[in-house]
Amino acid sequence: MKTTKYYKQMKAVMIFTVIMSLFWLYWTIGRTFNTISDDGVPLRDGYEVWQIGFVASYSIFAIALMVVQFIFLIKQMKSIKNGMLFDKSSAKYLIIWGVLWLFYDFCSGNVGQMIINGAFNEIVIHGTTIGFPVIAITFAILYKMAANVAEENNLTI
Amino acid sequence: MAKRKMSLGELSEKVGLTLANLSILKTGKAKAVRFSTLDAICKVLDCQPGDILEYRED
């Protein structure tokens, strides 16, 4: 099966993801660490330990999410270049992505309350916090099935 | 192959399979074989499918 067209499409997705991720990191995490209060003082100067931990977790989960995305995209591109549609070892990255998303979305949805209001009792859990990981894990299972079928097809002489 | 004094490379050329695929068949790593492939191999080696296939329990 000719996969050159799909490889080029994946490459375009990869380049777009890299650019948007770097921009997002700079914009979002930069803003989070440099939020200025009404008094003109950077909020981070008055952070309590748990707020520092929350902001650090938000940043770490965001970066981890991007790293897993890149690993998955690179493995996919390598597979497509070798003429394989699905790579068995890539499925676990979808599961890891789903789990990371759970924590990232929780932090993302509550970072405003945490760093500006310090309102621990106003934590919210959005639908996407649970929904996206469920979808990611479901797709990981389907991907693994597809990888098994692709392997059988490849070993059908 | 030995009886027909044929190498793997020669067989792959005559059957129309790559050396890699024929090697997969020979080493038993194939998951399935197409009837067309079996037909081509038997034609070239002038044998029956039973001569080149053996059942083994997993």
C-alpha cells in the first residue's frame, strides 16, 4: 500500500502540533507564572506552597501531554513510512495520554480559582475531564485491535 | 527445495514472492497463506500441498 501521501499529511500535522504547542506553552504557562494582581505585584510572590504545587503540576502535566503526543506522532510517522498502518507499541501512548489528560484538564479548569482566588472550595470537574480520557482509552483498545489485524495481514503470504 | 535443487532466491523469483516473505513462510512465522501462493509454490516445486504443509498442535 502506497503511504507517501499519508506520511506527508502526518508530517504536516506534526509541524502544526509543534508550532501550536510551543506557542501554547509560552502563552499559557508564561501567563500563569506572570499573572499580576490588582496591586501590580506578581501573584507568584504571594503564592502558598500548595498553589506553587498546583501551578507546577499544571505546567508539568501540560508538557508531559505534549511529549506523549509527539512520541505518538513520531512513531506513527515511522510506521507509515515503513508501510504499516498501525504500530502495536503506539497504543500504550494513547492510554498514557488519556490518563495525563485527566490530571491536566483538572488543573487547567481550576488554575484560575487556585492562583487568583486561592479558592480551594471552588474546585470544578468538567465533563471533558472524564470524557476525553474515556474516549482516548477506548480508541487505544480499538487501535490495538487494528494493530493485531494489520500484523496478521502483513504475515499473510 | 533440496529435491528440486532449488535455492530460496530461485524459488522466490519463480513464485513471484519476495525473499523476505518466502523466508517468513519457510520459518513458520506466517499467520496465514493464500491459496494463490500455495498454488504457485506447488506448481514450481511440482508437489502437493501436503508435501509442504504439516499440522502441529500449538
